[in-house]
Amino acid sequence: RRDQEVHVPPHDQVTPPVWLGKKFHREFREIGEILRQAGLYTELDRDVLAQFLVARERWQRADKLASAAIRQKDERTAREWTGVQSTYFRQCRQCAEVMGLSISSRCRLVVPEFLANAARDEGEEDEFTRKLRSRQARAAGG
């Protein structure tokens, strides 16, 4: 699996795509920089982050319209806008998960071996790793 991974070096600067509206640029740079410093952002992720911001903004607009229809007791319009709201929420959540913007998506990220071992001295193995290796060896043997 490791041999098949594509390694893209992190970019020095977070730059929004040209198609993204100016009103999103500041937030794009803020979130992008946080992700870049965490090692979760490269230029290949630029469009996904931009799509997240656009979908979130559209979800917020649909939420306002759905709320207004609910306050006016207009069930038909409320149902239509909650459907639109749901669509944008799914898009927003999917982009967030791809980018590691939620705790559950960050927990699923695979940390490269060299980063996992960087915190301890060479040759030193923690108790958890020793137990895991022992368990794996037992499982492989029988």
C-alpha cells in the first residue's frame, strides 16, 4: 500500500482557486493554512476546500429560507427548502470529511510510519506497540 501512495509535497502558500468568489478568500486561506500546518493540505486539495466553503454558504442560505417558511407555517415551501438544505449539507459534510475537517475524518487518516516513529528515540518501542506486534505475531502463527 505504501508503494502505491502518491506523495505531494506541501505547498508553501495556500492560494484559492480562480473560480472561487472573493468573499470566500479570507476564510479559504485561514482554513487552508491550518490544514497545511497539520500536513493535511496540498494544492491538489484546493478545489475540495473551495467546494466546502461554497456548499456551506449555500446550506446557510437554504437554512434561512427554510426557517422563514416554517415561521410562516408554509409547509410546502418549508419542505422544498429543507430538501435543498439537506442536499447542500451532504455536499458540505462530504467535502469536510475528505479534507479532515471533522474529528471522525481525522481519526481515519493514516499517519505515515516515519511521523509516527519521530516522537520516540530510535530503537525504543512503547508498550502498546510491543503488545500489538506480539498479538499480530500470534495471529499470523496460528
